[in-house]
Amino acid sequence: MRFQAPESLSEQIAQHLGRRIVVRDLQPGERIQELKVAGDLGVSRGSVREALLILQRRHLVEIFPRRGAVVSALTPETVNALYDIYIDLLCMLARKVLERWSGHQLGGVLGQVKELQEMISALNSGAPDSEEKVIEAGFGVMKRAYSLINNPFLEETLENFRPAISRSYYVTLEHARSEITETAAFFRRLGEAATSGDTNRLENVIQDFGEHQRAQVLAILREENA
């Protein structure tokens, strides 16, 4: 793979390596060798080093003296810390949307939700890369919501959680195909709650699904470490 002259080369490299971590092509504890990555991608070692610092800030790698960068472990502690704050931030996003817009004005977001449900139905047969497509479509709904509230601070904060959430969510989809159906049901309930204009109902839908996801990831980690 070779990158062209970019706006941010280190960010492109970080996204490339981050995707490999999310889909578990790079396993927890695996060392990422700067020189090898630079050679494989046709970039400078300095750009790779900068990319690894970006991934460290996104909690996908840890950097140790004399050892270098290592893919970070997904532990019960990190999962709980992640979902504690992520669920609250999603509820804040949903609350801000309904504060500014009524149900009938949410056409763009609800249209995105409907497209995601249709995508899940098509992918439920086990198509290749379906997990990644579902994850990306879910973040597409969030992007629509960002445009409605115009809060760059909340958007940036949530986007910074995206790699870590994608990683944990991929774990659940990889272990249980039924989670795709569960995700479709979540977005159906989300759309219904948004249309009703009931903030409490909308937050409860988000909290229930977030806690479901947390429990699924923790159960998988227990099983893998048994």
C-alpha cells in the first residue's frame, strides 16, 4: 500500500493501522515495528512514529521505552471506563438534538437510520466485511446528528472515542452474528423515540443498548481469558 502526498500523512497512517487493530488483524500485545511499517507503506519512519503517537492518544497502542509501540489490551477496566463516559455523551448528543428539533424536522437523521436498517437486513446473510459496514453506518447516523446541533466540542469528543468504540463493537459482532439483528432493533427504537420527541425515552434506548454492548464485550473477554 502506498500513500500519496497527503494533507496529513501521519493521520492516514494512523487510520490504516487503527483499522487493522479494530478488526483484530493486529492483536493485543503485538509489537508494531516502525521500520517495517515505513517500508510496507513507503513512508518515512518519522511519519510512522507520529502516527503511533496519534494511536496512543486514541488508546489503541501503548508506547514503552526501548520496546516501542504495542497494541493495547482490551480489558474489563478499559471497557467499563469507555462505556461509562461514551453512553453519557451519546445521551447528551440525543438530548441536544431534541432540544433544537422536533420529530418531524429530523428527516435527515431518520433517513440515515432507515438506510442503516436496510443495510443490516441485506448484510444479515453474512456478507464479507459486514461488521465494518454496520459500524461505519452507525457513525453515519451520529454525523447527521452533529450537523443538527453544531457543537464542535461535543463532536470532537465523540469522534475521539470512535476507534475504541469501533474496536469493542467489532468484538461483539465478530463473536455473535445475532448482534447485527440487535443493532437493527436498536436503531428502530432510536428512530421511534426521536420521532416521539420524548427525551427520556430516547436516552433510555441509548442507555439500554450501551449497557447491552458493555455486557457483551465483558462476557467475551471473560470467555477469551478463561
